[in-house]
Amino acid sequence: MLRIGLTGGICAGKSTVAGLFHALGVPIVDADELAHELVRPGMPALQQIVARFGERVLNADGSLDRRLLREHVFADPAERRALEGILHPAIREATRQRLRALEQTATPYAINAVPLLIETGLAGTFDRILVIDVPEQVQKRRLMERDGIDAPQARRILQAQASRKARLDAADDVINNDGSRAQLSAEVQRLHARYLELAAATPGRLGL
């Protein structure tokens, strides 16, 4: 099974691209979705987060207040690293289990969507890296609109991620998501055909 690592900066459109691949029948292992599952009430990761950051990060119903926690950790690099120390190992283990299960199927290739793929040093564990790219000003505008935050906070979030150059330097394939939905869909179709060709000749590996 060929393994594709999909990444890109925040608000670049990773989820949209993953959805287009999924519509073509491609299995998607999404690190963000796994992270949401891992911090449901009663899960060990949520208990560790509360122990580290206090009950103030919880909503009244016991669920994680993601917005409050995000604002807190992006204001302090040390706090962000503490959160990553809790979540990243759990996400990696859950990802490993999902990919191993897919290895037992007949799927030609699978996509692992990892927002912090470059930052966490996982690039070498994939057969190919697909980067969804947009100009940084587009990212910033989309982030402010999506989360209702101001420019300084958006800038701090962007600065906490790998640079656009670092992502592009690591890329085997790039999709520019600054155009129309039709253009995006056409790019996904093109790469889908390419990955099917490569999968026929590539054994893949499970290095996570």
C-alpha cells in the first residue's frame, strides 16, 4: 500500500482536499479527527490535559474547550510544547493502528492527513508528501474569518507552524488551493490517477 502524507499550513484547505480524495474511494487517516477522538470526555489524553492545564480548559459539560486551550498554548511556546507532548504520542499510536489495519486490505494507497507533518519530523515515513499550498496572506485572512480572531493572534498561530518554504521543500507533490473548486477537483483527479500508477509499482512501508 502506497502511503501519502498530506499536509499544509492552517486554513490551506487540507480537509477539503482530503474530502475530494475520500469521494474517490481513498481511505483517509486524519490526525485532526484522531485528536478529537482522543480528547473526548473520559479519554486518558483529556485527563492528562486537565492535569497539566487545569479544569478551566473544560466546558460545563466536561468536554474540552478547544478554543480556550488553543489561545492559551499559542501565546506561550512552552505551553504549546507541553500540549504536543501529550497529544502527539497518542495520535501517532492511533495512526499506526489505523494504517496497519489498512495494510491488510486491498486498497492501493491511503492518505494520512497530518497538519504538523513537517514540524514533527514524519516526512521520511511516507512514500510521498503532498502539500496543499496557499499564499500566507490567504491563510491569515481565512484563519481570521474562520476563528473570529484578530491579526496579531492569527500571526502567532502561523508563526508556530513550519514555514511555507519548509513545507514546499519537503513536497513531492503540490496542490495550489488559491483557485476555484473545479480547479482543485481537477488537481485531485490528476494526482489520484498518478498515485494509482505508483501504487502498482511501490510496496509501501509502515514506518510510523
